[in-house]
Amino acid sequence: MPVLTGALALLTLVGPLSTDMYLPAFPGMARELGTDASGVQLTLTSYLAGMTLGHLVFGPLSDRRGRRGPLLAGAAACALATVLCAVAPSLGWLIAARFAAGFSGAAGVVIGRAVVSDVAEGAAAARLLALLMTLGTIAPIVAPLAGGAIIEAAGWRMVFWVLGAVAAVVAVAVLVAVPESLPKERRMGGGAAQLLGSARRVLADRAYNGYTLAFTFGFGTLFCYIAGSPFLLQNVLGLSVGVSSVAFSGGAVVAALTGLANARLVTRTGPGRLLRAGLYAMVAGCAGLLLAAVAGVLTTAVALPLIAVVCGGIGPAFANAAALAIGRVPDAAGTGSALLGTAQSALGAVVAPLVGLGGADTAVPMFAGMTVCAVLAVAAGRMADRAVREGAGPAQDAAGTGRPARAG
């Protein structure tokens, strides 16, 4: 299990590295490629759009063909697509290559969660997901710092050469350390009709939908921040590339610490309660940032502590929402993970360019988007709790402990 956990943790690194490592280059890329903030943010949008489609392909495919084969194919293709990003001669080429990298990289995300569901369930699955996400936060901590250093030394293209090498290492790790976790007797037969039927069964579970939407809108909050943070930290708060990288990494450190605390507490407290705590923290931090920006009192001393509150909610919110959602559909974990990831990536693709519509010198659209997404995540979590109490789908209490739900 430790070897498998390590390999799965490597899979979780690819997505954050691919989104966070080149963030410090956004203002410079916009100048070099002759575009504006929204234009360069389209490279994030295309990556997430590719992930959206990739989730829909790789998740159901892994339910039908097994986990290992699609996972290997996706990891290898991601390495190749990332190299194409490094040699992109234009913004259009880069956008297309990022789409391909997102599509192939989705295999690691969606199938990795399905593997967790194959080998663990209930609070144990939530704990393993929390541990993986905590290990995965190494990437957001290291990525902006490494990216800033690479960009200043060798330019933004070198970032993608490094990312390509990382993707190749991940492919080797999958080959060596990830066995097939879905036996043939548990795989889905038939063709597209049966896969569509599986998706319909998954979506018929109201609690699954609620937890999935909570995860999705929580991710929307995060991605509003990811897409807008280079301009917030450098243009609005006036930090240098290096200092802004450190500031961004500080938020990731907070998320890592709360994720680690979540992994230790989840078996005693229950994933449902920790999910709610994380979501409420995100709402509080986002609302504070928005009020400060509108009131014109947004300074580094005000912004960074409030960002830490938001990031502190990410650790418990994401791991528990994902575990509770997939735990509702154990017989279709790949499909359940795919639908969750599809919604997550689709919303991220939508919000990434929107936060730049107000220009590169204001944070109000960014914080407004973060606040709206966080409030919707809380509402979705409450919807899931209500569905569980009413006995919709598999019996599990609102705390996610696996005990029968009680009314009231």
C-alpha cells in the first residue's frame, strides 16, 4: 500500500504542476504573445476543457477496460503533449497543446480516484484521499517557487520542458508501481449504451449530485484565485515575481497543513462535518476579500491572511467532498469520478478567463467569482446532507460515517 500510495501521489502532482508552475509568467507571457490577461488565461481554460473531455473518456473506459491500461496511455500522452507546449510558436498552438495535455492528464486524476475507491471505502477512503491531496499540495508549494526561478533564468518555455520530464517520470511510476485494481469480474461489459446507463444511475443519486456540486464549486473558488493570483499579487499588491511566488506558495502550505489535519481527524469526526467546516471557512475568507477590495482597503497585510483562510478550507473540503461523492456509487467508481472531474474542470474552464475581464489592475471580479462559487458550494453541501437524511440512495449518515441516516 505505501508504494501504491506514493505512485498515486505522483499522479496528483501533474495537475497542480501544470496549472501552477507557469503562473508567475502570465504577465510576461501576455506581453510576449501580444495578448491581454484574458488571452493568456485561455491557456488555463483550454487545459481544463481538455480535462473535462478526458474525464468523460477515461473514467467510463476504466470501468470497462480496467484501470492500468488507460492510466499508462494517458500518462505517456501527457508527456508528449507537454513537450508540444514547450515548442509552441504562437498562442494558438499553445492553447491547442494545453488542451491535449489536459485531455491526457485527466487519466491520472479520474482513474487515481477510482483506484482509491477500489482499494478502500468510507472513512478509510476519505483518509486516503485526504493524504493524497495533502501530498499533492507539495506541487502548489514548490511549483510557483520553481516556476519563478526557471522563468527568470531560462524563460517560460523551460517550464514546459520540466513539466514534460515530470510527466515522463509519472508514466514510469505507473508502469512500475500501480497494479490493476479492478478485477475482470467487476468490470462493466457492453458498449456505450451500458456506460450511459451507468451515468444515469450515478446521477440519480441526489446525495452524489450534492457532494459533486460542493466539490465543483469549491474548485471554482480555487480556480478563480489561481487564474487571478498573478495579477492580484504582482499588479494590484505590487509584489515582485519572486515574492509573489512565495506568497502563492504560502497559501498552498496552509492547504497542506489543513489537509494533513483532515487526514488525522476524519476517522473520528467524519468526512461530512469536516466538509462543512472547510466550506464555511472558504466562504468567510472570500467574503472578507471581496469587501476589502470593494472598500478600497485591500493591502498585502489584509489580503494574505484572508487568502490563508480560504486555502485553509480547501484541505478538508476537497478530500471529503470527493470521497463522499464517489462513496455513494461504489459499483461505478470510474464513472462517478469522471462525472465529478468533468464538472470540476468545466467550471474551472469557464471561470479562468472571466476573472480577468475587469483588467489586470483590479481584484473585484476575481473575489466576486470566488465568493459566489464558495456560497454555491455550501448550498450544494447542504443539499447532499438533506438527501442523505431523507434516505436517498445508499444508506450513509450526513457525517459520512457509514451509519444509517437519522431524521431531523
